[in-house]
Amino acid sequence: MNKFWKSLVLSATIMTMVIVCNSLIPQRVIPLFVSENLDIDKVKTFVNKDSIASASSSSVNSSVRGDRTILVNGQPFFPFGIYHDSIDSPDWSTTNAKRLNDLKQIVAAGFNTIHPQIGGNFDADITFLDEANRNGVYVLPNFSYARRLEIVDSYKSHPAILGWNIADDVDVPANGFSVGGILDWKSNVKSTDPSRITFVSSVLPGRMESFINTADVMGFQSYRIDNDPAVLKPLRENYYFLYAATEAGTRNNKPIIASLQAFPWANQPPTSKQLRNMTYGALINDVKGILYYSYFYKGWELSQNSDLWNELKSLVSEFKRLEPVLLEGNWKRLNIGIDDLFAAEWTYQGSVYVVAINTSPTNAIEASIPIPEPVTGSVETVFSNRPSGMSFNEGKLIGSIGSEDVHVYRLSL
């Protein structure tokens, strides 16, 4: 395991550096203060920030509980959302109508969080934030680093704001970030708005832990589906990358939000089956939120890929059913010792919920998964239209799991 993991990390580091150097990373990887799309001279002066008070009288406080659960106004919250590279919109500095129209589709899909850019036009931002707030969607915005304190101060009273993304791709060497520099940014942002969480996003398992305490919450990007023939099992690699990220989070008592691939990396998008496998692989690893990348960036419209978009809408529906289990259940990773087979359980209100995934792209697995709890009664398939068929016998879930499949069961205690 150690040799395998070290080789994965080395491979990831090399691949990421090559990608960075060749400018193949999507637009959002480039720090906004150097983006060619941002013309500071065209950005509207924030003279209307007092109008935010009219949006809502409700205050919002986001924080992190001792078990790494994110809280909103003291209540546990699992961000299940999606990125939106709003700065790529042709009307970024004016109406940003595309961002608003896309929000309506994201709301209709049932997501509870969106990760857009703000700071192109104040009035358009307020219209967007008001619409998100009316529909119960929280906004975790990205923005120009050079204008971070101006932007945080201008929007901090708006109830739609979940927190502040203070640095993206924080551990990519080419971006030139330092731990001390990001800690200074965090301090400045928290001084301006002490009521919201701060967020940074990382890429490299081997470097992320150096930056893990530079924000209240760390995102980890895992984009493993591409055209690289050397990566024979990208879903297994995705699992182990998320394993490393969440283990680092546990060591540092830091929540990890998984940023999962819903776009073509190196011209290869995941299949709907792979998307679902990556999602449940993240949940097995006890992530505290999921943000898919991306609904929109220049050259990509997720809604035009009907298979992926429909799968995401189905995943939102499944998440809503599992949400109380994820937030309040007692999670435990199940150590099985079989290549490509991974599982976890949550005990919640007299039941044990079990998720098992097969990360092999070709082979089914005859699984025998030990359940440590004293389960009584039959196995219930949580989602009737999904792969199933396992049975419970002598303390184990037994049955076949097809290649790339996900199984979700509930067992009574």
C-alpha cells in the first residue's frame, strides 16, 4: 500500500506540474488578479453596498463544529453544490445574465450551494445573491485576490454568503502562494468578516497538508478521468487521493470538501457511472461537502451533456435522502482488504447505512463485507433503481458488485 500510494502521489505531482506549465488547467486555476478577462477599470464602483440590507434582515454565521462538520447559524450543513466560472461570461462586467439564468437551472436541480465568481458588477451580484437567497442556495464565491477586502466588506452583510474562497489551487507551485501569505489573507478576511468561514482549494496530495491550516475549510480537487493510457484505474486513484486528503483533514481537524470532476479533463469527461462512483467514493472517505467542477466555464456547458447533467440531478436527489445520515450519523470506514473494493458505514437512528463501491473499470467483485454492528433483520436497498442484490449472512454483506458500480443499503439494528 505504501509503495503504491507513494507512486500515486509522485505521478500526480508530475502530471499536475506538466499540466500547469502547459496551460491546460481550466480558467479558474489562474489567479483572478492576473486573468485577462478582468478589466479593473470596467468594474463598477461599489457605491450601493448599503442596499444589501434590504435583501434580508437575517444574519448568517458559518463555522466548523468539533467533528469537522460545517455549521450555518449553529445547524449542521453539508455543502452539495457546483462551480460556475462566471468570469468567463461575456457580460461579466455588466448584467451577468448568464450566471443568473444558470442559477435557475442549478436551483431546479436541487443543489444547496454554488461556487461562482463575484466582483464584476455590484448590481448584478446583488440580483444574483438575492435570487440565491430566495431559493435557499448558499454562495461560496471566488473573487479577485487583489480586491479581496473591498469585496468582502461590500458583500459581508448578504445572507446568501456561506464563506470566502481566499485562494484557489493553493498548493500548485507555479501559483507562487506561500503559507504565510495565505495566513495573512485569512487574517485580513476574518478581520473584515469574522462571521464566515474561509476556504482554500488544493490539488496535490503531497503538498496540501502544508496549506491545510491556512483556512477554516479546505477543498481538494480530484480530476482523474482523462485520456492518459497509463492510468489504468482512475476511479481507484480518485479514491486514494481523497483518502489522503481526508486523512490529512482528520489529523488537522479540518473539514475537506471534495471538488469532483464533471467536465472534460484532457478532452475526456467522466461517464455518468464514473461520476456516481467518484461521488460515493468521496462520501466513503468522510468528506464534509462536495462541489462539482463545473456547470460552466469558457467552452463548457454541463447542461449540454445530458448524461452527466441528468446523473447529477439524480445524485442531488440521493444526497437529500442521505443528508441527515451524513450529518449526524456515526461514520466508520470498513477495511475489507480487497483491491478496488471500498466501503463505509453510518449508524443512524437504529439503522446501519452501508455504501460499497467497485473502482475496477472491467471486473466485477464477489464481495464479503464485515459489518461490525449487531445487525438484525433484512437488507434494504436504499435506492430501488440502482445496483443491488447483496444479502446479509453471518455478520457480512455478501454478493457481487459490478465494475464501477455503487451499492447503498440500510440494515436494521
